[in-house]
Amino acid sequence: MYPGVAAFGGLAAALRAEVEGHLGVAAVESSDSAPLLHATVASVLPYREPLRISAWQYERRWSISGTEPSVGAPLIDGTTDDLAEVAKAAWAWHDGEPLRGIRQTAPFVHLTGRFEVPDHDPARLAESEWQCMRQEAAELEVDWQEAYQALIEAAYAEPLLRALFPFRSHWGLRFSTTTRPAVTIVGPCLTANDDGTYGVGRGFITPDLGLFDSLHDAVAVAVRELPSGLGPVTLGSFPQPAN
């Protein structure tokens, strides 16, 4: 499916050819194990991880993912069948174009809603994650989208919850006092159910604190379950291996 890439000997060389050498050899690397299928493109910005580019194996198509180093979360992603568009996005990522500028350069690029936090400020990282969750909820195409979006917006509107780092697991909304990658779970789990009710539970998904028809009531219970004296969100860190 990728004879053009094979003619260049690898995805990195094919990408460089698409932008006529504007991506230097050092900036683009093909995967050692699958050089026709995978490549990374470094950025001049230290707060961007290399853009990951992967070719699909059963359909002629490429996916991209550009993450930031603090929480390892995607800032941009997207899929296209046009390698020239992939190369344009890679070039813009490498040169430090703003995220919206990358999308203007290559319209297939999807902005996740997160924004870049060069100084790794944990409060800003938490706000960035909230913005991603709000956008994700708005973009969902499922029967319970409206209920889930309402839940995210109601939680975000509550200052005590908004000050925490949000994350989801199986569409349950959870909270942490530290950013990814090592979250420190605090407070309850909030869920939006397909019958129009909202669950609140001490553990994962199980609504042992109640099912509520009123979203306001569910969020109020979640706030009451937060421990007192919570400080500002701090940076999470990878767990250290045991000696």
C-alpha cells in the first residue's frame, strides 16, 4: 500500500521529500523495526515531544499524535490518506508553529483542546486537561452525549472540583491532587447514566453514594465528599522502582 514510501527507503525520507528538505535529517527518524510504517519528527520547542506518525496496515492512511512532556497527553492528533498533508503538519510541529497554526497549515489536524504549558505549572496543566475533557464531551457521538457533557460542565463550574486535575476511566469522571502520569485520586467518582440519572460513588463507577435525577444534587454530594484542607494541584511523577 505504500510503494511511494518504499521507493525512498523509509517514511522519514518520504516525509522530507514531501516538504523539499525543510525537515532536516536529524529532525525526522524512521522506526528501526518498521521504517516504512512509523516515524517521529522532533520539535524545536523543548515542551513538545516528537510527533509520532504511523501508517495503517490494512488501509492506506496515516495517523499522527503530538504530545507534551508533562502529562504525556496529546495536544494534536488526526488521520489522513494524504502524505503531503502529514508532512505539512510535521513541518509546522517541528518549526514551533502554534497549535492553531498547525491546523491551519494541515486542516486534517484535530486539536484536542489541551493547550501548551511551557513552565509545567500544575494548575495550568489541570486547566488544560479540563478544556480537553469539555471539548471531548462536546464532540462525542453517542446517545448519552448530552448527559455526559452536562456532567462535565457542571463539575467544571464547581470551583472546588475545577481546582483538581480531572481524568476519566470508562467514562467515569474522577479527580486527582496531582497531574498525570501518577494521579493521586481524591473524592468520589461521577457518572452520567443512559437512563438520565447521575451516580456518585466512593469507588470506581459503583454509585454507593446515590443515584440522582438532579445533576446539581449529584455534584453537591461529590463536593461534600472531598476531604478538607486540599492544597493546590502538584505535579505527578513516575513511581520509582523498588530497591
